[in-house]
Amino acid sequence: MKSKKITLGLLIFYLVVLTWIIVFKMQFAFSNLPELRSINLIPFGGSLIVNGGISFSEIIKNILAFIPFGILISVLWDKKTFIKKFLPIILTSFIFETLQFVFGIGASDITDIVSNSLGGVIGIIITVVISKIFKNNWQKIINIISLIGCIILTLFIAMLILANL
């Protein structure tokens, strides 16, 4: 049970940082947020086209950003079905995109929802693999790795804050 509380704390920290990155564009003041309102409902089109080709870097960043979500939700809800683990991932991505559109602080893009969801699925799969390899200690191993990731992320954010003073 102690392991689940640690995982929950890690998930909350992750979601706060993810919200700051996606919704607030890593800004420290509302006045610094971009004034942009657009929507793209065509997967892998529109906003991703750069110089006549698809810009894969944003897709990859979105995938990578949501892998920890899939991992942490799988640790918390290890007995739940895939769909019950996947639903909060896709809903969170949808909410982020909706908030960006409603508040006019970013481009809302169906491709982001698809790539975020793919990242979450990859995280769920990683958890399944780790649980098969490490049988009894898999949750503890994931928590240790996640905690190290949170420490590194906190140091990165601290450097950003210090650089913006």
C-alpha cells in the first residue's frame, strides 16, 4: 500500500508538470502565454506540415510526454483492464487540447491527442514488460526510476526558474 501512495504522489507531480508544459507552455506568468486559437481535426495534417512534409519532432515529443502517464497509471491500477487504464490518458489529452482552444493559448490538434494516447499505450506496454521481467518487485523498481526522473525534472525546472529571474 505504501508503494501505491508513492506512485500516486509521483503521478500528481507528473500531471502538474505536464499541465504546466502543455497548457501553460512552461510560462511563469499568464501574460506570457501565446494568444493563439486554432483547431485541426485532420490527423497528421495542417499544423504538422512544415516545408511540405510532416514534422515528426512534435509527434515524438507528444508520445514521449505521455509514456510516464501510462506507466504510472498502470502501477496504480495494475488489476484494471487496458481500457480503464487508457481512458484517463485519452481524456486528459482531450481536456488539454480543449483548454488550449477555449482559452486561446495554443493550437488544438487531433494529432496531439493521437500521439499522446500512443505514448500512454507505450507506457502501459512498458509496465506489462517490466512486471513480467521483475515479477515481485516491479512496482518498486518503477517507483525508484520515476522518482529519479522527478528529481531530474525538478532540477531542470529550477534551472529554468533561475535563468528567468
